[in-house]
Amino acid sequence: MKEVYFYTRAQCPLCVEAKTVLGLVQEDVPFQLHEINIDESDELTEKYGLMIPVIECNGEVIQFGNVDYPTVKLKLES
């Protein structure tokens, strides 16, 4: 099973939308979701601060910012 890392932060409307998309994709493509609040790490804030939300799998950023179902599903199926 693939492991997906979802980098997020508080007060992030795009993050709420992305989490909904991830839930829908997870119904079709099984994966383990790890939600990480970047505000708890200076290193992650520096790395992803302007990109949030970020979805990563196998060390590769799948999508960030405006997250959409078709893109995430396609990348996780491959």
C-alpha cells in the first residue's frame, strides 16, 4: 500500500479542500495517509510554506496548491 504525506497548516482553506479530495481518491485507490502540520517544524515551513497544501508520495510531490481529484488519482494509480 502506498504511503501519502499530506503537508498542511491551520487556517488553510485550500488544505480543507485538498483533504476532501484525498478522501474521495482514497475510496478508489487505497493508500495510507499521513497528515503533517508544517507549522510544527521550521524546516517544513521553510520547504513548503508557500506551496501548501502539498501531497507527496514516494518522495515525489504529486500536487500542491489547488489539488484536483483526476491528477491525484492518476499519480497514485501509476
